[in-house]
Amino acid sequence: MNVLVINCGSSSLKYQVIHAESEEVLAKGLCERIGIDGRLVYQPKGGEKEITESPMPTHTEAVRMVLDALVNEKSGVLKSLDEIDAVGHRVVHGGEKFANSILIDEEVIQAVEECSDLAPLHNPANLIGIRACRQVLKDVPMAAVFDTAFHQTMPQEAYLYGLPYEYYEKYKVRKYGFHGTSHSYVSKRAAELLGRPYDSLKTIVCHLGNGASICAVKNGKSVDTSMGLSPLEGLIMGTRSGDIDPSAVEFLAKKENLDLEGIVKVLNKESGVYGLSGVSSDFRDLDQASEEGNGRAKAAVDAFCYRAAKYIGSYAAAMNGVDVICFTAGVGENDGKVRAKICGYLGYLGMTLDEEANRTRGEEVRLSTADSKVTALLVPTNEELAICRETVALIK
Ligand code: AMP
């Protein structure tokens, strides 16, 4: 069985074709600048990356171009489109409606649309991708896999905000959490790697990428996570502020003469380690700048690590202990200095990092010493594979 995995943004569309039984990636790539001009990146298994500039007025043309590349005589990986057995779509917000992945029909599309208020930047783009695929691949079964679904097991005390309760009742304003596919995949993989039952393990997953979140997984269920109603809450991120005093919004709006839209843009796009450092949102640039004596770059990374350590501490408290702490995503998988700085705060938990192992990048490895009371693992995330597995499970 071959599954086409789609992650659709407003002007981009990432894709992978995965052979479900072997879990091998047959081809992957992305369409960029949809609605502007159009660029297809296509990479077949074991082959060279191909880049084609071609007009893509809408996502429908983008999907058509991806499918043409997949069955292309020269570098295609499929004989015909009949070899696509299912499509798995990443959908960002499933609200309280979706605690699990689901096969897509008109009713599901309607329900995802109803969640768009909660994720106005993401859900409409995800729906465009779903509609474009349904238009082109008419009878192929499709699944929606939600970033929020894994966190629907959070207890009320974790997801309620201290706001008037009627806002929760009327508008469903609460913590939802994101990166659920990644947190679920990594926490399951950690249990496999340790040979421990998933349903009796206390795990903290640190998904540290450009967007970053931490999740407490107790006995196989998400019990708390750092992102909230939107992906803005929680950790200091690449360009997002994470937690701030809500009063700072009014204060800054007045001082800087910004309207709501302006201030939300600052919080999402001009803050985080980028805003703090004035250098970059990329941790490689920040490391280089720190080495060259840039104090603000160092302060930004220090603040990022401190915030992450505080969340880990609060989740160890929430679960009354922690067995394993996992690092994943761009920064978590590659940046040993950041991992070491975060783990440096965790001595009270009995965490001892193995300095040699901590030099590893992008591979599954035990980062802590054999006698460390808490285990630290590096587990590269694989959201596409997780979406593929969910899709196959639904179809079967
Ligand atoms: P992601 O959002 O998971 O794709 O992560 C992207 C981020 O990972 C980049 O913005 C960088 O900050 C970080 N990153 C990627 N590679 C490295 C590396 N080799 N060392 C440090 N940070 C890295």
C-alpha cells in the first residue's frame, strides 16, 4: 500500500509517498510559491533532487504537478496513479471535535471548517489541500490527522485557562496544544527503544524546532503541553514570544502605536530568539554569533533553555516524576549545546548527560549516562511516517 502524505500551507505543499509495509519513502518534495509563480521540488528515492519552475495559480495545479512527477517516465516512482492507495493530510486544528484521526468526508470537511476560527492561518490552507486532492484523486480514501488530537486526553485542570468560564462554553477558549503527531510518535518510540510498556511510562517530549513545544505523556496519554489555544503559548521559539504577561500586549500597543493585528504580528514573527538576539531565528547563527561575543545572541539561547527547563520541571511535578526526557525536531536533534544547557538545570531530577553521546546529531541515541536516574533520549521525529501509519490504520 502506498500513502501520499500531504502537509499543505497557504502558499506551499509538502508531500511524501511512503510504501506503508516497508515504511520506505519512495519520493518527497514540496511545491512553493503557489498562487505567486510556482516551483516544484521532487526527489525520488535514491535519485537527484529535481526543481521545476512552472505556474501554479492554485493548489489544484500543484497537486497535479506532484502527481505528474510521481508517474513521470524518467524519474517517477509509480507506474500509474492507481498505485496511490490513500492520502493522509496533516490538519492543524481539530478543536474538541477530533480526538483521533478520521477518514475524510463532507461532514469532516465541514467540521474542520468550523475549527478554522481557532486556527485562521492554518486550517483554511489545510482544507485547500484536501479539496485539491479530492478534485484530482477522486475515489482515493483520505484521512485527516490533527496536530491537536493527541492532546485531547489532557485533564480539565490542565486545559482550562483562568478566564470567565463562559468563554470556554461559548467559544471553546482553552489549551489545545500542537505538534501532537510528533509528541505521540516520539513518546511511543522512546518506550520501544527502552523496551518499556508505553502505558506505564512518564515521558517528557521536547519538540524544539522553529516552533517549539514540550509535552507531558503519562501512561501513553498527553496530560499537559506548552502550546495553547494557538501555537503562540509556551516556550520562547524561533520568532514567537511564547508566554508573556498579557498586560504587555496593551502596554506595547500603546507605546508602539500598534493595532491588534500589528501586535499579534510582533508576537508571532518578530519575537522569540530572533527578536531577543536581533541576529537570527536559526540556532546555528546564534551559536556562531555567541562565539563571536554577541551578548544578545547568548542571552536569547540562555532564555530559550531556561524556559524549556522550567516547563520540564513543571511537567515532572504534574506527573509526580519522570522516567524519560526526549529531544526532537531541528534544534533538539542537532544542537548538543542547547540539550546540555537544558539538562544542566535537571540535576535535581538525577539527570546526568553523557557528553560523548550528546555529540550525536539526528540519530536515535541514549544521551544520559547508564547511572542517570532519568533517561535522556534523542529521538528524531517523523511526522510524515506517523501520518502514514494513522492513515493505514483507518483504512484497514
Ligand atoms: P524544525 O522547525 O524542526 O525544522 O527546526 C528548524 C530549526 O532547527 C532551525 O531554525 C535551526 O534553528 C535548528 N537547526 C537545524 N539544524 C541545526 C544544527 N545543525 N544545529 C543547530 N540547530 C539546528
